[in-house]
Amino acid sequence: MAKELVFGHQSPDTDAIVAAKAYAYLQSKLGYDVEAVALGEPNMETNFVLNYFNEPTPRIIKTAANEVDSVMLVDHNEPQQSVSDIADVTVTHVVDHHRINGFNTAAPLYYRAEPVGCVSTLITELFDENKVEIPAQLAGLMLSAIISDTLLLKSPTTTDKDRAAIKALAEIADIDYETYGIEMLKAGTNLASKTDAE
Amino acid sequence: MAKELVFGHQSPDTDAIVAAKAYAYLQSKLGYDVEAVALGEPNMETNFVLNYFNEPTPRIIKTAANEVDSVMLVDHNEPQQSVSDIADVTVTHVVDHHRINGFNTAAPLYYRAEPVGCVSTLITELFDENKVEIPAQLAGLMLSAIISDTLLLKSPTTTDKDRAAIKALAEIADIDYETYGIEMLKAGTNLASKTDAE
Ligand SMILES: [Mn+2]
Ligand SMILES: [Mn+2]
Ligand SMILES: [Mn+2]
Ligand SMILES: [Mn+2]
């Protein structure tokens, strides 16, 4: 099976970075040859998360067609949010939680979307369905994405599935997600790193 | 929860009719208020199937917005294959096995597609995931849809999932799907009902 790249949207948030890593891990367990990459530098919050869980920053790509024929999208579907040469590759899989807009394919594909607060919630379900265990470190990353997208389960987009996923992931990661979550959200608005002018 | 209509594409084939019935049954078990309808008269093959399993013909609609605000699509997503006033209703769920083309939404939705031979195969999986039992009569209808879409597992679009689903459904329906399948496919090209001119 030819290698595929897995990535989230441009100007990545924590969910875009983490969901790519989580989905790539799952798909590799299911036999796909995949690499999670990113379409831009992680933001401050995501850097805190990657550092906290001792996870490397993903490789950043500007184009995909120079490396692969096929890609898997997470946390987005709209072409203008995707890799610049998205029209030149085949999208074989999408896992998302946004509206569908301007996304067209030439062939049938795997498309999985639900109106949940975070796509890492949906990926948590996919691990369960496929009976693949989530490693503790990955569970920590995935619960960080849910904290980020739902503002610690406070945003109006939060669903019961997000609440269930964060609890299950916190147990696997062995972490107090509320204490950690406040620390993480603070890191995303890190006043200390700003200059006086800001 | 407000009532929603569930339907397949215009000029319905057996999968379009049956998948609407199967998905409506599953969603009703999951608490939705739904009615399976059709966008046109069943063809000869589908009439044979409905008659064989003593299942009523679905109600045929020309428009949806006069009845409901929201709909669920099966076996299609392209607006031009859908109900004439699809732009005037909200699509909350799609279960499909075709390419995505021209399908845009204003809000996040539930979208489930896989490149399998028949959408009734995917719906068989959804029953399993949701731990809802498939009644014997419905299993008979669903295996008929798989026989129709895959030409009795002979079409190049047939996947291992279609083969697994048809076997599971045949067991539930207690039917020899190969013998039945040949009879069913013959009924779809019923020479006896044609005039000499044809
Ligand atoms: Mn995002
Ligand atoms: Mn997200
Ligand atoms: Mn069809
Ligand atoms: Mn079909």
C-alpha cells in the first residue's frame, strides 16, 4: 500500500495537530502506511501540549503531491483550508466535525463526520470501534485537543460524546484533566511570552 | 425531536428504497422521529423484493420542505439526485457509498461514507455498532440491496465488507441468498412483463 500523508487544516490548532497524529497511529495499526504532518507551525498552546507529553513536533509540509498520490484529512474538508495542491492528490479518508463546503471527489471515499465538539472525540470512538488501544501519551494529546476545542467542556458545541471521551482519555493518560486543562489553556495565552508592546 | 424524512436518490434502485427503510428503522430505535419515503416508484426488481418480504411500498414525495425542516439522505449526496427542494431543508445525516459532489451544508452534520459496494452493507455495520438487532424481514430487504448493487457479489465494487454483510444478513433472514439472488435479479429484467416490441 502506497504511503499517505495525514494532516489537519492550515494555521493548525491543537486538534488539527493531534488528530493527525491520532488518526495516523490508528490507521498504521490497521495496516496503512501513513505519516502525520502539519500545514503550519504549532501555536503556543499546541507547543505546550507537545512539550508536556514529550511528543515531537510534526514535520511541516507546503505541498503534498511531490511526496504522495493520496492523503487523509482530519479536522477540515474545505479545499481552501487544506494543503495548497490538494487538487493534485486523491483524498481517501476524511474525519471531521465541520460543515461540508466545497469538498468534491472523483471517487468514493471514507468520510466520517459527526457534529461533536472536537474531532479527537470522534477518533476516540474509532479506536474503540476498531478495538485498538490508545497509548497513554496519545490519550494525553487527544484530551488536550478536546480541552482546546471545547474550552474545557464549556463551549456550546460540547456534546455528551466529548464529555465521555475526555473522561475515558483522562483515565488512560492518568491525568486530572481539569487542573491540567486550566494550565494548558493558560499556556495558549501565555502573557509571559508577550512583549510590552503587546 | 421534530420529524425527519429519510430517502434515497431519484429513480430509486433497490438500495435507495431499502437503505431508507433500514436507516429509518435504526434511527427510530435510537430515538429519532423518522419516516422512510422514496423519490419515485420502485422499479421491477424492487417491487419483487418488497413483495417477497411482504413489505409495503414507501410513500413517494415530490418535495420535502412542505412537511419537514430536516432530512436524512441515504445512497446519494449530490443535490441534483435528491429531492427537488433539497436546498430548502437541512440535511442532518448522510449515509452513502458514492463520491461527494456538490454537497454543501451550512452546519456540521453526521456524514458516514465508505467505498463499499452497497450502502446497506454500511448500515449493517451501523446496526452492529449501535447494538440494535436487525429484524429478519429487514435483513431480507438489506441483503436484496447488496445483491442488487453488487450483482450477487460479482461487480468489481464488491468488498469483503459486502461479502461479510450478505452472509450475516442471510443468516438472520434464514435465506439461501444465492438461489434467491438469481431469482431476484431475473425479476429485475422480467422478460415476461415486456411487450413484443421490447
Ligand atoms: Mn481545528
Ligand atoms: Mn477541531
Ligand atoms: Mn443507488
Ligand atoms: Mn447503492
